[in-house]
Amino acid sequence: MLLYIFRRLLVAVPLIFGVLTLTFFIIRLAPGDPAAFFIQPGISPNVAEQIREQYGLNDPVYIQYFKWLANIFQGDFGRSFSRAQQPVVEVIAQALPITVTIALLTLIANFVLGIAIGVISAVRQNSVLDRVLTVTALFFYSMPEFWFALMMIIIFALKLQIFPASGLNEVGAEFLGPVGFVLDRIWHLVLPVTVLSINGAAGIARYVRGSMLEVIRQDYIRTARAKGLPEKVVVLKHALRNALLPVITLIGGSLPFIFSGALFIEVIFAFPGMGRVTVEAIFARDYPLIIANTFISGTLIIFGNLLADVLYAVVDPRIKL
């Protein structure tokens, strides 16, 4: 298993490098000029030329590429164009923990809620409860996340005024003490995590239900029931473990989707995470920051696929052979 993981990581290096190279050339083909971000009314046009010279934008694309390549091999992603020459690594270090927190909470909520709904629907197949859960899951699965986020803000933040509409903390939350600060942060994360997790949990519930219905019809499940095992043991220990095999791949695939979903959610809820940083970098044509965000997204996709393969072996020991 360790050798397999090591080989996969070796393959991942040229793959990520290829993605970064494509990103480098594609964003330079897009219309727009990074120097235009600094041009304001009343400023001499010569300033734009000086900025292009300062950032090396006047060099041919292949020269820019080799300079970028030399910096990448040294672990230097450069300095942000739009953030007063702040190193890109520092910008990512400030924003990434926020997005990772949202993604991890969403991932946990996705699978806990999705698996629970899927198991209940399968065990109570064709009942009123099954039909209600199936229709509800389909309703939320087909709902756009950005629209759902706006509706949640209107209902729970503006109308009922239960949850805050934006921001990570209330003004002055740092004076509430460590416990009060954490509780205030959790309260601000309820709406965005709910928006991201409900949509994902609905999709996972459908997979779990279908997989459970297939497993509980197997002979070994009938044998377990014939031996007099409690229904809870049959469902949770024997059926669920085997039914989770097809669902395991969703864990790896969920990481990049949650990350991309957080992009819109962070903009809507005004969170200073990777999503908001990415949007601002795209509008400002901030090449170094865009490439760094692409690197993180590509790494997440590869890590997610690797995680799915490893979890396959954990759930089903036969795969190790």
C-alpha cells in the first residue's frame, strides 16, 4: 500500500506541473491587462508602462514562462499584483485555513447526513417516509447553491434574524474570550456550511439508498437475519459496510467540488477565504495568485482521488490483495 501511494505521488508531480503550465499560458491569452488595475483617473499613462516593466509583463511569453519556472522550482509563487506586492504564499496562508475549515465541516456534514438519510430510505423502502426523503433529497440536489444561499440569508438572516448574514465574526468578538470567540465563529459558519452540505448530502443519500437496496437483498444478509441477529446489527454492521464501497469514491471527488462551491459561498457571505481571493485575483488579472490557486485546486483533486483509493482498501480488505 505504501509503495502504491508513493508511485501515485510520483505521477502527481508532473500532472500538477502540466496543469500549472497550461494555466500560465491560458490566463495570458485572456483579454485584459494586469497593469490596468493600477491606472486611476489623473495618473500618467507612463505609469502603466513602468508597472509592466516592473512585473516583467513586457517580456515575451516564453521568457516570462522560464522566469516563472525558475521561481516555481525554488518554491516561490511570486508576489501578488493586486495586493501591494504581498507574497502569494502569505495571501494563501491567510485565506486557506478559512476555506479548509468550511470544506472539512461540509464534508463531515455531507456524509453523516447523506448516509443517515440513505440508510433510512433503504430500510423503509416504498414507505411514506422513504418517498418524502427521496423527493426532498431530489429537491435540494437540483437546487443551485448560490440561489439557495441567497434564500437562506433572506429567511434566516434578514427575516427571522437568527443567524448573521455575512462575516466570520461579529465586530469586537475578540473581546469575548477564547470560548466566546469560537462560539461566535461557529454561529457565523452555520448558514454557509448548511448551504454546502444539504446539496451534497442529498446526492450522497441517493447513492447510499441505491447501494443499500442492492446489498440488503444479498444471501448473506438473509442468512444473518435467519441466525436471529438484531436488525440494527444486520443493517449497520453487515449491510452498511458493503454498501459504502461505491460511496467511498464520492469522498475523494467531493473535495474539489466543495472547494469550488466554497468559492461562490465565500463571495456571497463575504468570507475572506480562497474563494473570494480567487474571484478578486481573476478580476485583477493577478497572474501569480491565479496560478497558486490552481495549484491548490489541482492538489486537492489528486489528493481526493488518492484518499478514495486508500479508503477502498480500508473498507474492503480484499482490495489489498
